[in-house]
Amino acid sequence: MIGEDKLIHFSGVEMGQACTIVLRGASFHVLDEAERSLHDACVNCLRQ
């Protein structure tokens, strides 16, 4: 469970084929900041 929602687990997918990230927050502001931070982290990983 994630909060009150069910967790969806994907199996049988090769590494690098698919990725799902669920962001939850108390407000849209918190979600916007989390999304921006996640985007920065992904861009940084792709540069290396």
C-alpha cells in the first residue's frame, strides 16, 4: 500500500524497459517541487 492506494508492481520487464514513479504530496506546491527535483536528478543521470 502507498497511503490508502494499492501498490502496483510490474514484473517480467527487463531492466531499462519501463519505469513508473508515483509522486504524492500534501499540496500541488509540494508535488511541483518533487517533480522538479526528480527531473533534475534524471537529467543529471543521463549526462553521466
